[in-house]
Amino acid sequence: MGGDGRLDRRTRALIGLAVAAALRSDAQLLRWVAEARCAGTPRDEVAAALLAAVPAAGAEVLAMLAPALRAFDEPYQRGQD
């Protein structure tokens, strides 16, 4: 968090990921995965954000983990970035 009380881009993306996973919104999950990548978030932090949603939203969130990580990895597999 910045000194002005605002969340930085990376933190907002991780929160967005956790919320999207909790809501089981595929479209929002992909949007926040892309935002996290653009913000320089490492893959392990993307996974940790999703796992952080489990206590609040239930184990069903785990079903969102594999699609999120595939989406995170996809540009690297196509030779982008």
C-alpha cells in the first residue's frame, strides 16, 4: 500500500483474483489474471491469492486454481512476454 492509502496495482490484482475465484466468475478471473501478469505478479502469488479465498468461500475455489494458472502461463507458452 502506498503512503497515500491507495493499494498498488499488484495488490488490487491479487484481491480481484481472490474475489473472482470466490464468486466463481471465469470471465473476471481471466481479467484479473491478465492484470496480475501486467503488474509483474509472480505465478506463486497468483496461486496464493486464490488459496487465500478458500477459508472464506469454501473449497470450491480450488476448482478455479488450474484455469487461473493456465491463463497465467498461456502467453509464456505462446512465446509472448
